[in-house]
Amino acid sequence: MKIESGTKRRSRLNIYHHYYRRKGVYTFLWKNSLKITIGFAVLIGAFLIFKEYVPNYNSKLETLLNSINTWWALSIFFISEIVLGLIPPDLFIIWSKKFQFPYGMVSVLAVLSYVGGVIAYFIGKYIGSQPKIEQWILSKFSKRFKLIQKWGGVLIVFAALFPLPFSSICLVAGAVRFPFKTFLLLGLFRFARFFGYALVLLNLI
């Protein structure tokens, strides 16, 4: 039975592999991963240059971070994570450096981002039931609609892990009635994104 089960599993994985390759998933992931890696490297490089050449860099950064009100920052971040992800989460991860336990604040940010994605999902679900609004959303996010209809969960995982507009992908997922339980499960990759980036950013900046 175990051999049979393993064979079936390999067969199913092989089917998914050929399907994703035919639909261009791997090409999409490779191209976007490359762009994201280059962008992230440029961001880190810029901070390292500032750190090296700006006088009193640490004290100036500390003063700047301490000047930002915590509740205002969290409110703006939460709204951003619901409304199309207008502000890069990385800036807030850097901001968490000001706290005595920065990874505690990173946890709060990750939870807010996840909840924001869930809210965006339900907004999309509501929009999907309003024909006039749905047409506007379809025209604005037509490419993402096509991608999520073709690839489904793969796009949600990619958006959760990388600097793509996570909230807009969640909104589209709701609009196309992507299975909610599966969406909740795949959305958990958002936590890996926050802690992974925090490990890099908080140790370099």
C-alpha cells in the first residue's frame, strides 16, 4: 500500500510539473525572482553605502526610527496591507529595529499583513458579486485575474513570499472565489516572508 501511495504521489507531482511548465509558471517565477533578487540587492547595497559614508549613521537612524509613532505606523501599515499594498513592508521591518524585541514587532506586522490579506479577500468576494464594480476591477487587474485562474495557489504563495502586491492578489482571489480554506493555508507563507526578510534586514542595517 505504501509503495502504491508513493507511486500515486509521484505521478500526481509529475502531472503538476508538466502542467506548470506548459502554462509558463516556471518562466514567470524565474523572471520575477531574478528581478526581486536584483531589487533587494540594490536596496541592501544602498543601505550599506549609507552606513559606510554617512557620519553618525546609527544615531541618525535611531533618531529617525524613534520619531515614528508606533500606533500611527501600525495603522498605516494595516491599511496599506488591505488597500493594494501601497507601502513596501520592508520599511516597516526596518522600523521594528527600534524596539527592544524587534522580532516581536515583526510578528505583529506579519499578523497584520495576514489579516489584511484576508480582509482584501472578502472585499474581492464582495466585488465579485457587484457586476459594475467587478468590470472595473477586471480591467484594472486583468493580468492578475488571468494568472490566478491559470495557476491559482502558486501565485498566492509567490505573492506571500516575495515583494509582489499581496493584497491585490488576495482581492483577486476573493473575486474569483478561490477556495477560502486553501487561501488561508497558503497565506501562512506570509509569515515566512516577514521573518526571512527580517533576518537579513535587521542584521545588516
